[in-house]
Amino acid sequence: MLNRDKVLMRLQQFIDESPYRTKTEFCQAAGFSPQVLGNIQNPKNKDRDIPKSILQGLARLGCNLTWLLHGAGDSKSNYKDQQEEIQSLRQQVKLLEELLILKETSESSRRKQYREQERL
């Protein structure tokens, strides 16, 4: 069973520790509206569960959902680091593909020049 008050405290801690200056900026980065966040944090809505879309947005920002919901582990997950690493690897693959195309084009051009020289 989740302790809603503790979950909300951890959520506020994650927001406070984020690089975003306002809750609006934070919510935009996470992909949900400030109104949705306000509804969750409203003490009158004690029975309301945190929507899956909000949990996904928090995870995208690097929040460790196990920590958020249960208090176990660090507040930051390595999900964001993994995403940055994946993006870096994709860029490296793209660069290697471009280099391979350049090499193939260069070799093809050299072969063509060689054949033309043999005909002369």
C-alpha cells in the first residue's frame, strides 16, 4: 500500500531538485500540464491515483519510480543516462554510415578512373 503523503513529499523533492526554475517548466518537460500536477498535489484529492502518463513523464526526466512510490533507492534513475547513451550511439552509427558511403563512393570513383586509364 502506498503512503500518498510520502509519495507527494518525494515528488515535491524531485521537482525541487530538478533543473527547472518553475513547476510550469518542469511539467512542460515531463509532458503534462501544471493543472494535472496541481490536481495530484491537492490534499482534497487523497483518493486520486497518480496517472500512468505522469509516471512516464517523471521517468523520462530521470525519476526513479521505485524511489518515488516506495522510497527505495536513489531519487534519480539511470534511465536518462541510458537514453543519452543510446542517442550518442545512434549519432556514432550515423556518422559511421556516412563515412562508409564516402569510402564506397571514393573507391567506385577510383575504379572508374582506373578502367578509363586502361582503355587509353
